[in-house]
Amino acid sequence: MPSTPITRQLGAQYHRAPVTAGPRRPAARRAPFAAARLVDAMVTALMLVAVASIFAISSGMLTNWHIHYLTNGGGFYEKLHPATYAVFLASFLLLMRNADPIGEINRTLSQSRLVLVYLFCWLCLLVQMFVLERPFTVIIDTFLLPVVLCLVIWRLSAQQKRWLIWAIHATILLNVMLGYYEYFSGHRLIPLTLGSVLVIGEWRASAFLGHPLTASGVVAAYVLALVLRPALCPPLFVRLPLITISLGSLMAFGGRTALMTVLGILGCLALVEALKLLRGKRTSLLVAIVALCLLFVAAGGIFAALDLGIFDKMLLRFSSDKGSTLARYATFSLLSYFDWHELILGPNPIRVNALQSQLGLNYGIENFWVSSIVQFGLIHTALLTLGLVCFFTEIMSRSSRAAWAIVLLILMIAASSVSFSSKNIQLAQLVILITLLLPEEPQRSRAETRPSPHSGYRPLPA
């Protein structure tokens, strides 16, 4: 066929087409992807800093570093925990990740509608703080940090959460080892302080968690998570020593409420398992032999520890608690000193401090609801309780059933100690353990669970 100008032009276009067509993407499309990956890396780093500081930087450590976190004086920036800065910055980066912050807020809160109720209750409490001219930083670390922490964690990928889970294991085990060191050596790494008051003569360890009761609550929740969710540490020869070492450290930290709550929950689980075996539940002979051997070894270890007097100090706490029980009785009698018009919005803090000193409650009111009534009044205590119920309902909808054990532990801690009624991050510590260590178990799809229509088919013999 003779060559013509038209055929030569078509041939030139045909040969040039593979040069221009290729898998390359425009730079304008690659840039947002690279920016998103950079934001994800920054969010992961900030959350690692937040988790490490939540379990390793206490208010006592900040006081020891001459930072006015709980003490009088200092600037506003000193009144917030380092984890609060890291979490809020990570939340800001997630909002700006797709250059649509309003849309991100809408999507986040539309998937967590009960959180809106909690935020409304917290906002009412904030308004009261401004109206009555009281320090409002108390309710930021204590009540706002946990919810922002959850909203950030729920937006992270599985790989990002895996890094945070490893950080939790590392920091809690570090505190457990330091707790044993402080208990047996008698040397405290960080001086135990309650605000600006230095506590002397306290044998209970606190490690980097700041207070013995805080350390007991965190380690107790960690033990329950290891027991109730074996997937956290699948190898039994690793998980069992972790549970034993962490459970034994509760004697060093000296938290009676946390220890008895954990032992009660573990006892109930053992009783349920024994009833299942009596009703005919099948188990392998090897598992039964190993369980009996471990039971006898544990019993022998407990009797040896009692004979050596290793935990005599903790046992004396049950017989001589240095007035702790009387302080709890005085806590409930404190409300009788106020009129109803004082209790509605909270009495005068100066009068409250004077009555606490008179009744021997210098270390705090050892009940969350009584302390909240004294600080915030009946109305805002009811609102705060409603908000916490909604908040934990949202958390439980995204968690496994094992998280109910930690919720029970939280209720016991709130009813028997100062806990969340003072400025601290204990609620954030327990919430992060539920959110990261006890997430909702992935359910298999119906297609996987539905039996095959040919599963029962057997070919007839020829």
C-alpha cells in the first residue's frame, strides 16, 4: 500500500502513543498521598509519646521536676499533663489530614453520638468553673483527656494501634519491676507527694505511676486484660509468668481494693470453669495435668512467701489500716455539715478545706461522688455521672465483653478512693487499657460460618 501523508501521520501517532501513556501518576495526585503518610507517621509518634507519658510521667514526677502541675504558682502551660498536649496535637493533625476539618469532626461524632452527651455535660461543668471563678484545668486532664484519647485511637489503623499496645506492655512492666525494687529496697525513686505535701514513712511502692493506689489500679486492669483476652499474649509460657509477676506486684503497691477486686473476679472465673467441667465440658489430659501442677506450685509459692514474711506489710493493711476506714466514714459524714443551697452548686472551697482538716481528710475525700458533690454540687455531679455512663456505653460498644471486668474495677476504685475526683490522669490510664487491649472481637462473616450445601454429601458406592 503506497504511503500517504495521512497514513504517515497516523503511524507517527501510533509509535508515539506508548511514550506518553504510562503508569506514572501526576505529581498533584502523589503529593496528597505522601502528605497523608507523613501525617500518619506524626500521629503515631505523638500517640507513642502520649502513651509513654501517661504510664511513666506522674504528677509527683512533675512536682519533683519543679513543674507546678498540682502546686500553686507557675504558668498555664504547667497545669496540663504532657500527654494532653500530645493527644490534642494528634487530634488536630487527624482533623487536618484530608484538608476537611469540619467534615472530619462530623464523621467522627456521627459515629460516636453518645460522646456528644458526655461533651455537653463536660461543657456545663466548664461553664460553672468560669462562673464561680474556680481553676478549670482540673477538668481538662481528668475528664476531657480520656474522651479525646478515645476519639483519636478509634481513628487509628491496626498497625498504628499495634505500636501503642507494645508501648503499654513495656511501660507497665517497667513500673511492675520498679515496684518490686522500691518495695524490697525501701528506696523510692520519686518522692511521694500529694500536691505540695511530702508523704514520709509510706512503705507502698508507686514506681513511675505517682501513687500506690494509682499503680494498683493500672496493674490490676492490666492483669484482668491478660487473663480475659489471651490473644494479647498467645504463648502460654509467656502470658502465665506475666500474669503471675503483675499479680504479685499488687502486694508491693499495696492497693487493697484493686487486689481484692482482681482476686474476686479471678475466683468467679475459676468457679465458672469448674462448674463447666462438672457439667461435662471436655478438656485434654495434658491441660488438666498442667493446671493441677501449676495450682500446687502457686499454693506452695504463696505459703513460702507467707512463711518468709515477704508480704507482711500488705497483710497488716487489712488489720491496721492507719485510720483509712475511719476516713471513709468521715467522708460520708462530711455532707451533713452543708446546707442544701450549698450542695446544689457546691460549697465554698475555703470552708471545704477547713472541714476536711477538722475531720482528718487532709489527703482527700475517698469517694468520687461525695468529692464531686463537694466540688461541683449535686446538679453537675448528676450531669457528670450521666455523661460518664454515656461515655462508657460508647466504649463498651466498641470493646469485648471482657472489658466489663475493668469497668467493675473502675467502679470499685471510684467508690473507695480519691480517684477521679482530684486532678489526675487515672481515668485516661484505665480507658486506654480498655480501648487498646480489649477491642471488639472481629466477627466472622456469615459466608464463613454458613455450612456448605455439599458438606454432608457422600457419594454412593458404584
